[in-house]
Amino acid sequence: MRYLPAFILIVGSVYALFPILWLAVASTKTPGQLFTTPTLLPSLTGGFQQNIRYLFSLDGGVFRQWAASSLLYAVGGGVVSALVSTMAGYGLAKYRFRGRGITTGSLLAGIFVPGVMLAIPQFLLFSRVGLTNTYWSVLIPSTLSPLGVFLAMIYAQASIPDDILEAGRIDGANEFRIFFQIGLPAMMPGIITVFLLQFVHIWNNFLLPYIMLADSSKFPITVGLYSLLNRGGTEPALYNLAITGALVSIIPLGMIVFVLQRYWKADLLSGSLKG
């Protein structure tokens, strides 16, 4: 029985990593090899280099436009969402005001509302103001995250003692200065966590940009690859490009998790040493 947890973790890891392994193997194959060679045996005939070259030259470099759009949506939405979530969470955690309980309850309810239910109402609202098929139609909804606000609120409650805030008020600091000089640095690990979660969510988001955007140059990678799969019925070679594009799209996620994890750990260690 003592090996059961390790066995479960190994099985779970294999289950999670197998699709990535399949992508890596399939991206090495040429269109003629994709459906005719063994699934987990990579091709050594230069198929990967060919797929990469065709992917980035497809339709005048449209994949580069999709990647740039995904970065714009994920970085822009993630940064603004982290800032908004931090300020809102800090306010809910450290201030007492009328309606605070209702606001917190509404926030918790918003966490359990699936994004699928909001996509159509958001489209109708943005179409009324003429913002559909624009970058704003994807960026603006991405800046609001009930889960991010909730996490920031919990982190503010745990990491910022009320005595420190009161000492700042006694010294004559206004509330904005207290937030930016005391609250914000103390919440940095939580801010990074919110940004990371929101970045991954926006990067993987499909339904919202699929509904909002009609111009293929504004597509994120998720919608762009879906359009390649739809064209694959008449152009089978595009299946290879979609598979290779899916593999390439994983790289930014791995990089940002690796980089931010280092800062996250450093902030946590710094906080423990200060304590």
C-alpha cells in the first residue's frame, strides 16, 4: 500500500504527458507518413523541419499573426487581470463597507458560472457597441476574473497584517500609498499566481475569440489551428501543420511557467526569511 500513491502519480503523469508525446512524434512525420506509420515511432526523414517551414510560411505567415495575437491577449489580459484582481481582493480583505458580504457572495457565485454561458451575452453586448471583430472584444472580458479576485482576497487576508496598515495610517500615509508600498509588495507571490492562471486560461481560450472574431489575422492560435483542421478535409497536408502548430503553442506556456515559478519561489523564500 505504501507504493500506491507513487503508482497513482506515475499513472497520472503518463496520462497527462501522453498527448504531448503524441504531438511530438506526429510532428516529425510528413503528410504521407501521418496515417501510414506506427503511432509512436517518429520519422527521421526531416518531416519536422518541413512542417515547421511550411507552418510559418502558410498564407503569408498567418501563424505568426496568430501567435502574436495570442501573446497580446494572454499578456495584456493577464497583466490587467492580475492588477484588477489584486486591487479588488485587497479592498475586500482589508476594508469594511456596506454590501461587502453581498459582493463577496456574488464573487463566489461568479466563480461557478461557466464561461460558455457568458460567451453569447458578451457577444450581443459587444455587437451593440460595435466592438466585435476587434482585439478589444477578447481583451476586455479577459481582464475580469472572479477566481483571481477571490485568490487575491484570500492572499491579502493571510499576508498583510492589519497592524502594519494601521501603522502606515498613523504615519500619515494615504490609502493609495499604503496599498502600493505595503500591500502590493507583500502580495507579489499571489499576484504572480493570478497572472499565471489567467495567462494559461486566456492562451487556451477558444470559444470567446471564436465567437467574437471574423478576421483570421486576429485569431489566437487556438482558433487558427481549428481553422486549419476544418480545411484539412480538402487539404490533408494541413493536418500536419495543425499538429505541429499545437506542439509549438505549448512552448510559451512551458517557458512562462518555468520563469514565473522561479520568481514565485524567490518571493516565498524572501517572505519566510523576513518572518
